[in-house]
Amino acid sequence: MTKKNLIFFNSKSGEGKSAEIADYVVEQLEKNGQQAEKLLTSSKEEAIEKIRTQSAGYQRLICIGGDGTLNVALTGLLHVKQRPVLGVIPAGTVNNFAQKWNLPLEYHEALKVILAESHRSIGIGECNGQAIVSSLMFGSLADVSNRVRQQDKQKYGLLVYPWQAIKQLPKQRSYPIEFYNSLVAMDAKVWVCLISTSNYIAGRRYLEEDSNSLHLTMLNNMKINKLLNYGYFALTGNLRRSTTLTSFDFKKLNVRTLSDKRISTRIDGDPGPYLPLQLSWHPNFIECCVTEKIF
């Protein structure tokens, strides 16, 4: 049977080159005797709905873009029982997912990985009905990230984040937050909270070991003389080497604010829901095309 591929891409990823990459992918797949169809949508919501309702007719879903593009695709697959194999061609600013799974960042090589048919099962997180491919963040640094424009990310890359963080440092403050599940409950005054699906964030490895769960690390209950920890994280992205933090892994967790302030989140680099949050881990969520050497 001829393999059917659905091509999903974000025309704004990779400095607008994703559409050109999509044309190349379609051409190469057809040369290999496979069918390929581009998924054309006008909004994130439309893309999620089309992937949810149409993906069952395809053996492979190829995503061209960064973690945000993958987030849209996997959100669409959250409630699909028969999921296609996922192929990834990185074309974003950071590409945490590709970093974790050792996927080539050059699109010709990434397509070779997909055509090699080497798969492994991967897990993802979920927050309030939305996928978490790489990370969720809230607190001071998330607020800073909300001020970063897409064109600045493409022009300056990762340097735009520490620059914004340093500029906003005197204005930052903590948020009173409760974390709880069926086993434990904890209150904390949170400056920055990072929840990740892997040991790579912003293209950097910030955990020595990876586990089959969600990871939470936060700067919390800090005194004013320890604000250098915030600055260190803003510059390096490395929380777990800081001296004022709390870290743990979990499968399910609820998060809510203990104040009247609305607290926003960022998921995979884009604006996410406001607190409260319901978080869960989905192990072995989808089969993904990977390089053989990671096994």
C-alpha cells in the first residue's frame, strides 16, 4: 500500500522558509513513490481541528517548524486513538524537541531520517487540553517572554530573552502559588516556574538525567539579596545549578494562584492558558521518526 503523508507547516517558521521546505518534501516523497498532501489552514484553531478529524487517513504526519508548530499538531492528536507516525523537520528558532531526539536541523538530512523508517515511542505533557511538547513556563521570566516579538526572535535569536530579562529585572516580583495532587500539596512564592518534558530547554541541556515524567523546577521563596539567581537563569537558562530552587518530577499536578492576579503561561514558546492548570504526562504518546543512534 502506498504510504500517505500529511504535511503540516507554519509559514512563519524558519524566517518564512517553511513553505519552500514543504514543497521540497512533497516532491521528494512523490519521487519515493509516496503520496503527500499539504495541510492548508488559516488559523491555529483550524489546524488543530483538521489534524484531529483528518489525520486518521494518513500513515505519517510530517511537521515542518519549531516546537510551537509541533504543539499545534500534537494538540490536535490528543484525543485521536489511531495516530499517524510523526516526522519532524525542524524549522524554528530553538527546536528543543529536535535537540532532545538528536534530529538533524538541516531539512534535507531531517527528511532522510523520516524516510529511513526508524521509529520510537515518545511521551508528551498536557495542560488544560493543550499539548506540552517541550516546556511550560510562568512567573517573571514568562512575563518577559510575552514581550518578545516573533520578528525579534528571528532577527536576534536566543539573545533577545536574556536582554529582555535584564531590562525587566527591577520590576519583577513573586506570585503566591499552590501545587497539589492526590498525594501532596505545597505553597510557594514563585518567581519563575519551568515545567518541561525533557532535559533540553532553549537548546541547552539543563538536566543531567531525563526521566519518563514531567519535570518541575522553580525559583521560589527568594529574598531580595538572592535575585542574582534570577539573573543567572535569565543569562544561562540553567535552573538546577541555582542555589534557590525547588525541583521534582510528576505525572499529574494541579497549579493555582493564591492571589487575585491573573497569571499567564507560555507553552513551547507561545502564549498559553492562565492559571489554574491541570497538568498530566502521557507516556508512549506517539511513534516518532528518529535517528538510529539514540537507541
